[in-house]
Amino acid sequence: MTGLIGWSVGRARMIAALVLFSFAAGIAAYTGLPKEGSPNIDIPLLYVSVTLPGVSAADAERLLVKPLETRLRGVEGLKKLTGVAAENHASALLEFGFDWDKTATLARVRALVDEAQAEMPADANQPTINEVNLSEFPILVVSLSGDAPERAMQRLARSLQREIETLKPVLEVGLAGKRDELVEIVIDPLQLEAYNVTAQELLAAVANNNRLVAAGAVDAGAGRFAVRLPGNFETAQEIYRTPVRVSGDRVVTIGDLARISRTFEDATSVARFNGARAIALQVKKRLGENIIDTVEQVKARVREVQATWPPALQAAVAVDFSMDESVEVRNMVGQLEGSVLTAVALVMLVVVLTLGARSALLVGLSIPLSFLLSFALLALFGMSVNNMVMFGLILAVGMLVDGAIVVSEYADRRITEGAPPEDAYAEAARRMFWPVIASTATTLCAFLPMLFWPGIPGQFMGHLPVTLIFVLSASLIVALIYLPVLGGMAGRMSAGAGRALRALGLRRGRRPAPVAQGQRRTAFGRVIALIVMNPLGPLLAIGAAAVVIFAILAAYQAKNNGVEFFVATEPQKAILYVRARGNLSLPEQDRLVEQVERRLHGAEGVAAIFAFSGDGGLQKAGGDGPKDAIGQIQFELAPWGDRPPGAAVLADMLARAQGVPGVIVELAEQKDGPQQGKPIQVRLESDDWPALLAAAGALSARMGAMDGLTDIDDTRPLPGIDWKITVDREAAGRFGADIQTIGAIVQLVTRGVLLDTIRPDDSEDEIDIRVRFPKDARALSTLDGLKLRTESGLVPLGNFITVSPAPALAEISRFNGVRFITVRADVAEGVNANAMIARIAEDLAAAPLPGVVAVFQGDQEEQAESQQFLITAFAAAMGLMFAILLAQFNSLYNAVLVLSAVVMSVAGVLIGMLVMGQPFSIIMTGVGIVALAGIVVNNNIVLIDTFTEFSRTMPPLEAIVRTAEQRIRPVLLTTITTMAGLAPMMFAASIDFGGIGAGLAALTAAGPFSAAGWSAFYGAVVSVGAPTALWWTQLATAVVFGLGLATFLTLMVTPAALAARVWFWRGVHALAVWAPVGNRLRRLADMRLRRRARRTAPPPIIWDADDAPATLGLAPRAYADAAE
């Protein structure tokens, strides 16, 4: 393998061309890669939905949900099956593992749903099956608001919707706050009575005359001709002229009985934007498209369309853009690019101060080269640039230069000894080839298990290990192939320039320092010698390190800040739920929501407010809202830096919203990351419905009495009244009436009977045709006066129906075939959710709820799965690293000694949590510990590899001291560069290099000695606490503190452990001398030592021919003496 280095050095021009090609390919790849916020996650969920008009929740469970459950529970790979039965509707949500075969599973589910449909009522609609993709959420909301008529607003919104959907990157545009058009046939009950027409006759007349009949074709011998019988309604006039019955010589038409109008469906929601009635267009992009470019195209198209509107319309209708995800992505990319550049600058500064400008240039060049190669790999595998990828690059800044630093430091040492630069870099790459390979391989082993992280957190964090694997693999190519060639070329150029300057007399010849007699100890060498040169020193050093680690563990146990699932970030969006109970109409709901909304206007730090009454709302990620929510107010905060802290803004909004009589407000922050709704969710399961209701109420009461819990709600059916119409089937049967006929008549007093659809010339969509009574006749009392035409004549409907109130049962939820109710709660500010979950679990264990099974779900479920995986991944990483180290050193002792640094790094992580006042994040801190396992072993690998090399030519204790002296510089360099690269992220700070110009201008205007000028410069260039940076503080803290403590202890413990082994075998040897066979063993040992001495060749001393000294101050001592 090392022959590859000689091959590449011999083809320097080809390697130089490859370097240029790497730059070009990487820049092109980065420019073309899609830029996104969070990673795209293809959730393995399928949603099956079926509607049955008029069915109750209890009947929907029996007739719709149970047939679906019976068929679907046997689908291969199914993890969870959640069924919901509601009025007029039933659904089943199927969750699979992320390793599912989507195509085969979808086909199997379709087949099973078709089988289940055969067991459903005949009038149930065709079930639909949809995939759930959490990545398909709106990236931009375009709001139309103003005083224009509703029909004009609706047409503008639909026209704009069609225009935006023509853009290639746009997947679809959803409308919120819109109402579908409707052809409404309003029949007057008095007119029906006057013309002796019944409701079912009118309905039959409309349905039978709005049909497209396939009449076939006529073969006349001379040709074949298709026969058409068009019968679909195309205009309202055709409906007016439709005959209903004949009375003498007069034909009674629908126009005689009804009034036909083109209107809108009954409103189910009301939408407002910043206080004005509005329609919101929610733009979704296609998977893999660049979010920044997509938003720019959408905004440009909207402005083009708006420019074509008449001036009066432009003045009446305001167009606003909000919920713009590209702003966050642009800020994220800018913040992380600044962090990367800051990290690169700090790394180069450290290398310049220690190795000089040439080595710093080479090491600094390795960073962009590795990044650009990794961008090419990302493009090759069809990935995008998101926050996980960018942080992977930051995390890799300090690690990817390790190989380059080790090679450059060794080459620099050889150059100072007189070797030509070409030979020095080639020799450095050969000598450090296997240590660099081993250290990089162990680092990769720490991240390889993360590729198999299950669940949503694994899909969310999966881009991090992939990025690190790409970057570290690229760094190997740069350190072992590119760097020797570039270093040799730089050395030749430097030597040529030096000779030219000396020839011109501009530089004097450099004389090498005379060879010193003996080895002079450094200060660090004297400390290590003090530890290793006596048999008691190693034990004391190892014991002191153990005491430090145990003291840290004890301190963390006493003063830790708790555990959390994910990191708490700066909020950007939030939802305020308005809760109220009772059978409230939409105007009543809107009145209450508007009262709350008016209180929020003018709040500091809020950029946009959407208010929705009823069922509406913008599409959002995360959990569902409370069941008793009558509306929601979604608001977007102003850009970070232009507002107070997000927590203060949300607290102010909540305080403003409280106090409206009759409502409860609940604030939910829309969180980034893999969180799912409220942090505390308890699922209660039982087939005993009364016991389940009682248990849910009891648990809600218990949780309400616990300090630290807020916004407690549950999914019990809300108290309310439904009107139940009971049909006396026997009495109805005597008159030839049936449920379907009666049901259609009942619909006349509700939302109307759907007869068919019509497609007017001025509409691209089909419009429903509905028949209903006038608004003043839409009451249940109207049913008593309606009559059915039977064989016995006209019979009042009230003869066989009874209308009575009944308790409402709006929804029944089932989990894996068992009914369940979920009790949910949020935690107060400063309260740890995991601590409250433990408290609730203890309470349930002490006093179990009778007749039910309690299970924690949501974040707790994902947290337990992620925690177990990270423990397994840590063990797997340790096993892989142990195998690599055993192959590298062929020594169990050395392999275990290298891995001992991992224990020291964990202690450093705990110190970081205490010092920075951070809780232990299951995901971020856990990833940091697993990552540290691969990072901290690199120092031990370099130390032990150098000791193994030195021990071949000198006594082992001297070899230990020499190893510590020679390798402390590269060890400290690699450690400091990694820590320096992550230090800005640990403090949530970054430098905006684009703001340097504005900062300098402000400083110049205020004066270089003005405090205000420097404050303005700092504010323009440095940002602290940005939302994107807050994601990574815990992970960066874990790596910085863990690596720092592990390096400090490693430099002491590893030499001590190596010396302890030497002193142990010396003791064993001393005991053997006193044994009867001691003399024989001693002679054998002496013989082996002489044989090894004869085979050991002295190292060559290379002098540059031009710079060789005339004489040496002292003749070199004999090799054996020098070694001793």
C-alpha cells in the first residue's frame, strides 16, 4: 500500500492536475446541490380513509374500522396500526419500519383494503390510500387579503394557484380559507305542498335527468355511427326546465318549486391574516429541489401575475409572503458557512504558530480539498445540503486535518534534520501511512453504526455520519496522496527561490546547527521521566487519573441538569390554540377566536399572524392540537436579531391571550427536529370503554395536581349533544319507506342532498349540485311536516321517526385493535420533561389505574429507542475499533490501552455538561460521546506506534520518554485544532464574513477609538445564539471537553501504562533470577538482546550537499552509547 505514495510522488504533474480537477468538481457540485433546512425524511406511513355519510362513531368502528383492522394487521413489516372511527368517516394509519419495500407494501395494502371493502356497507365510498411524507410541508405561504368580494378573492386564489403549480420545482399549492363553489337548489316546503310534490319525487327528477347515457352505435350498412344522448346539466337554466310531475295539462318544473343559485358551500372555517379576511396559498416543493431557488421563482411568478391585475384590484387585494422556510435555510447556510470559515481560520492560526507558514498552507489547503471532494460524493449519491450536512463539515474540520498535521509535522522534523523536502514529505507519508489509516479507520468505526439508527431520529441524524464518512475518506486521499506531492512541489519552489535570492546576495546561506552531544530533556520529557523511571510513578499516575474520573462522576451525579431528548432551540413559529366546549356554531367560535386575536396585534417580535376559526389552519408538522380547540392562531416571529428572545416573545403572546371569558388558550411551539407534539404522552388502552373513560379522567386529575405540568388535555370524547333520529322500521315498512329514502329527506335540513356535479364554461373544476331547504326551514321540526308518497297516499314523516337528544360520541381511537385514550401534557419553563415522566411512572406504579394498560408514547418512545441504539452503537464502535487496533499493534495490552481514552473522554463530557450548565441530550450528547470514541483514540495510536518504533532501537523506558517528547507537538496540534474548530459552535457563535465590510464602515464612521464603533463592528460580524447554532452546542461541548480532558490524561496515563508494563516484566524477570532456573533464563534473555542489537541498523544522517558544515563540533558518540 505504501507503494502508492511513491507512485503518486513520481507522477507529480498528474496529481497536481487531479487537485485542480477536485477543486472544479467540488465547486460545481456544491453550486448544484439542493439547499434545504432539515433532512428529507420519507416516513413509512400509509393512511387509509373511507367515508360513509350519516354513520355514527360507534357504527363506524363496527362497520368500517374493524374490517380494516382484521385484514391489515397481517401486513408484513407492520409496526403500529391506529384506527379512528368518527362521524361519517373512518381511517387507519399504518406505520412500518424504515426498511420497508414501499412498492410491494402499498400493493399488498391496496389488495387487503379491497377485501375489507366487501365487508363494509354497500353505500360506503371507495377507500383511499395515501402515503404520508413529512417532508412535503409548505415552504412558503402566499396570503391574499383585503376588502374584495369573496368570489373575486376565490378566483384570484385559484388563478394564482394554477400559475404557481406550473413551476417545475413546485409539487402542489394548497388553499386554506377557501370555499368550494356550489349550485344550490333551494326548495320551498310550502311550494311542494301546493303542487302536491314530495321531496323524494323532486330528488328523483333531478337525478334521473342529469345523466350521460351510453346509447351505443347504429350500423346502417353504409356505415357505422355512434349515438350520443347527452343529458348532463351544463347551465342553471337546464335545471330550471327539468320536469318534476304533470298536473293535468301543466308540467311542474323545478323552476316552479325551487330557487337555483350559484354560491359557495357552507363555511366550516374562517381565515384571517393580520386581522383581515384572507385566503392562504401553501406552496410545497418537490423532493430534491433547491428550496432557496424554488421560493425565489414562486415570488417572481406571483409578482408577474399581480402586475397583470387591474389597478383597482391591486389596491384592494394585498399579497403577502410569510412562513418563508428559505429564509431559515439561507440563514442556516450562511451561519454554518461562517462557522466553517471561522474554524478553518482558527485551525490555520494554530498550525502557523507551531509549524510555520508552509505547513499551515498545506494543512489549510487540505480542508477545502476534503470538503470539495465530499461535496462531489454528496452529489454522486443524490443528497442535499442541509443542517446535518453542514454541521458534519464543522465537526470534521478539526478531525480531517489530523492526518495532514501528522504528515506535515513529521516532514517538517525531517527537513530540519537536513532531508530534501521531496524526500521528507514522501518519507513522512510512508512512515505515517498505517498510523493515519488506523486513526481514520477508528474514527470511521465510531460513525458507521449510526448509519443503522432506527426511527425518525435515525432518519433525521443519518446525514451526519454519512457526511463525516465522506469527509474523512476524502481527507485520507488528501493527506497521503495530495499532500506529499504538494509539499514536495512547495519545497522545490522554496528551495529554488532561496537559491535565486542567495545568488543575488539577498539571502545568506543557512548553516545547520551542530549535532548536539546526547539527548537534552524537554520540560515535558522531565515530567514523564519522573513518572516512568521509577516503579512507583506509573501506579501513582494511573491512580491519580482514576481518582479524577471518579470525582467527576460523583460531581455529575450530584449536580447534573437532567436529561432531554433533543436540544431546545430558538423558536421561529408557534400556534396558540383557543379552547372552548359546547355545541358552538361557527360564528360563535369565530367571535371568541377574534377576541383573542385582537389582543395579539401589536406584540413585539411578531411578523405575521394567521387566525383560523373552526376546522381550518395551515398545514404543520408535529402532534395534533387539543380536541376542544375551536380555532388556532398561528404566528411567525420576526427574524432573529430583530426581536427579543423567542421565549420572551412567546411568554408575552400567552399573557396577552389569557383572560378572554369562556376560553382557555394553549401555546405550542413548533419545534425543529424529531420531536412529536407534547413531550409527555400517556396512552391508556382497554376494551372496557367506561373503565377507559374513568382512567383518563383520573390520570388527568393526578397530572393536574403535579407541579411543573401545564396544558394538560386528553382525547376523551368532548361533552356535547347530538340529535338522534330513530326510525321505526316496522312502521316505515308498512308504507313502503326505507332508511335510504328517509336519510335523503333528512339531509334537506342539514347540508343538502348531493345530486351530481356540473362543469360550467367559466370553471375548470366540477361543481356539486345540492338540494336543500331554505335557511329558515333548516330545522329538525321541519321533518314533522314533510310527507312521503306511498301506496296509501301521502304519509307524514313524523309517523315513523322520533327525534331525541343523545350524548355526543364524536370519535373512537384504536391502537392495534384495542381502544385507547391519550393523556398529554407540556412542562413548565425550566422543568425537565424526563424527570416528570419518571415521576408519573412512579405514581402509576404505586397506584395503577384499574382495567387499563398505561404506555408512554411520543418523544418518550423515540427517546427510549434512540437511547438503546446509541448504547448498542457505542458497543459496536468499540468492538470495531478493538479489532482494528489489534490488527495494527498485534497486542491486547496496547489495544486496550488505546481504548482507555474513551473512558477519559466520557468524564470530560460530563465536565462540559456541568461547566456549560447543559442537560444531557439523548441525541446530541449521545452522538458526541459515540463520535469521541473514534476521535480520542487517535492520540494513543500515534503515541503507541512511535513507542513501538523507538523501542526497537533503545531501552523501553527511554523509548517512552522520547515518544512523549517527540509526539507531544502533533498530539497537541490535532487536539487543539479540533477544539478550535468546534469552539465557536460550543458558544453558539459564528462570524459573518460578509458583514465585515459593513462593520468596518460603521467602525470608520464612529472612529477607531469609539466604543460604539467597535460595538457596531462586533454586531455586524459576530453573532451569538443564532437559532441554527443552538442546535449544536451540546454536541460541540461534548467533543471539546471530552477531547480536552482525554488528551490531558492520555499524555500522562499512556506513558505510565507503558512503563507499568515494563516494570511489571522487570519484576517478573527479577523473580525469575532468584528461581533455580534463573541463570538459564537470564542467559537466554541476554542472547536475545545481543541478537536484536546485531540486527538493528543505525539511522542515517542526511546532510544537504550545499549546506554541509566544514567540521563537526564533536564527533558523534557510538550508536550503542547514544541509544543507552
